[in-house]
Amino acid sequence: MSESLPAKPNTPEGPIRLLGIETSCDETAASVVEDGRRILSNIIASQVDIHAQYGGIYPEVASREHAIKIYPIVEQALQEAHLTLDDVDGIAVTQGPGLAGSLVVGLNTAKGIALANNLPIIAINHLEAHIYSAWLDSPERRIDDDPQFPLVALIVSGGHTELILMETHLQYQRLGGTLDDAAGEAFDKVARLIGLSYPGGPAIETTAEGGNDRAYNFPRAWLEDSWDFSFSGLKTAVLRQVRRLEESELPLPVNDIAASFQTAVVDVLVTKTLSAAREFSAKDILVAGGVSANHALRTRFIENSEFTVHIPPLILCTDNAAMISGAGYYRFIRGQRDNLNIDALPNWPLSELT
């Protein structure tokens, strides 16, 4: 079993239940999680349909939708957990990174609830929360399946693609990250290039199912002697191929382009992560974030014969509040309590937590 952190003296006895609030981008979410593991509720209101008409996130619209939905979502999370605010021990809330306007809505909501109910507030880094989604219970895993340290974590979430070494809980050594486009951004941009809908990740995955992933030999940026990633060259190669096909007036083989592009991204992510795990003698690998929902990526990782790979169930890959509560538990038992004057940190790097 994975090691646990000792609790600080001010930690309450019995089960610890945290209300989590997540509004970093375009999902309004609230959740109640017990002891950083047992999900009592996990409510998510997505804005995908609203932003699809813009081909991407419209920040002002996102923050307005959060303001409309946040309190009903919190109430629903408490009702589904069969609890009231008297039954929770604290509020974990995303402080960053994310869209400034969206983060402020969640933070102000958490502050108001905390102040009115004399509850402590725990500010959470969104990337750290994605990592701790791997410790949450689900029908697919048991406690014995907890990630083992040391581990290498690949975070592929929105504008973030990072390789992290964890020797134990709450300790992060950044090995590398994206130098330009993150994997998720590349999916969105390539989807637009070939006429697919937003969000690009699911659209490309679905389209790729009917394609030949060897139709086009798109480049892989290996960046030798580095754990960093780069996907801008791949995106440019797809653009040039699309333009050549359009100039020749040939039909655009979107299935083949999507499949070839997806395979190029997966090749780099999997190969570099496995290499890092070998280099740093990791016991396990952890993959988290929205792109970890991609079936091709999950399959490649799971089929490797060297390492146990922990990937959350699909509902916990994309943004949700259960992961905020889950990460909040580990910080709560270490004694973290934040002031009500905390502000949003739109560009908060995970490396600052160590």
C-alpha cells in the first residue's frame, strides 16, 4: 500500500470530509470526498456546448456561466452526499492555474461559504489535483492499487504537458514540460485545421477510429537529452499537408490525418514518459489530465510491460471537483489552512509547491 502522511495535531478525529469547488476553466464543479478517497458526490456542469460555437473557450462567457451555476452545483453536491455544511471539515478550492475570471468565481464562493460557516479553506493547485485523482476510489481500482513512490507523473491537461518526479506525497520535481503548444492545445488546433468541432481531443479521437495512422509520417520532436515536449512542429506539418491536399483539389482524408496526428502525439508522450521512469528508477507511472481520456494513449500506456500505469477513470480525467477535494485532503492533514485574502493565480506552476 502507498505510504500515507501523518496528520497534524489540529486534524479532527474520524472521517475527514471536504467540499471541493472547481472553476478553473469551463466546468463548474463541486464535490464532497471523504478521506481523500471516497467520493460522496461529484457534480459537473459543462459549458462545452456554449463554447463550441466560438471554437474555443470564451473567458468572459465562462466566468458568467460559473457565477450563474456555482451555488446550485454546490447545493446539489451536498444533497447527493446527504450532508450539510455542518458535516464538512473544510473547503478545498482551485486557486490556479486557469482563467482568471473563472478562478475568481470559485474562490469567492469558497470564501463566502467558509466565512459564513466558520470553515477552513484550502487553496489547491489544479495540476496537483489532477495527480491526486489517481488516489480516488472508483469501481476500477482498490486501495491496494494506490500509486507507488517514487513515480513519474505525466500531466496532459489543457495548456499543460509536464513530466513530474514524485518521491513521496506533495513533493514535485519538474523534469520537463512543453516548450510551445501543449498536447491538448495541439489537438484543438489540428481539429480546427481539418474542420472538426471543439473540443478537439474527442473529435480527433472519434475521427481517427476510421483512419490509417500510417498514412502520413508526421514528425516527432524527441528533443534529445531533454524531458521537454514540443508539438508546434507537428501542428505545422499537419497544416502544410492540409494545404497541399487543398491545392491539389483532392478530398481531405480527415480520418487518416487525424489518426496519423494522434499516433505522433501518443508516440512522443508514451516514449518519453517510459524513458523518464527508467532513468529515475520509478516504481510506477501516473498519467492524468484531460488528454489522458484518449483511448489510444491509455492503451499504449497500459500495454507496456515494464511499469504499472495509473490512469483515472474517464470522469476523473477531465476537470472535476472530486480531484480538488482529494488533493485538499493531503494538504488539510498536513495542517494547511489559507487566509480569506488569497487571490487567483492564473499561472501558478506546480514546481512552486515544492
